[in-house]
Amino acid sequence: MALESKLSFSENKNFFASLSVYAVGSAIDFASTYYGLVGGEIEEFSPLIESSIAQFGFGAGIVLPKLLIGGVIVGAATYLQKKKNRGETRFSPAAVCYFGGVITAGVGLSWILDNYLFF
């Protein structure tokens, strides 16, 4: 990998901040899903995660597909950020990562808000 194609923190602070928001949102989603499934509060409706849980158990069965999907998202966002830095696109993947992180956390917390806040 050529030096000029690497992402430096000083030039890409907004992008790395957006990846942090996405990571926190994903962690909230994982924790709330795990808590809900283990506590019998929710049922998993994703066939991918359901089959993964059957294969690997609750912890690994939830985290492995979420890491796989998150890895694809982070990889695609990084690729697009490099293209943006080279001037090959005007698209900002940071905005998508911010939005995705907030939505992911919101989806993960939705059942908790429904059960404990809105009765």
C-alpha cells in the first residue's frame, strides 16, 4: 500500500469520529440484543443471526454476523474516504457512518424503550 493512500488521522478526523459513532452504535445494538435474548425479553427475527446463534451460541452467534456486516460497512466507508481524499468522488462516507451508528443504536434500544419507558 502506497503511503499516499493511507488515511492520516489529522486529515480525516471527521471520518474517524464517524467510525467511532458507528462502533458505539453497534456495541449498543449487540449489548441490547444479547441482554434481550438471554433474558427472554425479545425474539430474534433475523434468519442470519438466528442460524448463527444455533451454530455458535448466544455470544458468538450474535457478535460474529454483526462483526461481519460491520466489517463490510467499515471497509466500504474506508474505500470511499480514500477516493474522496484523492478527489475521485464528492460523496462523504462520514455522514453515512454517523447516520448508521445512530440508527443502529436506536434499533438496538427500541425494545428497551418500548418495554421500560413507554410501558
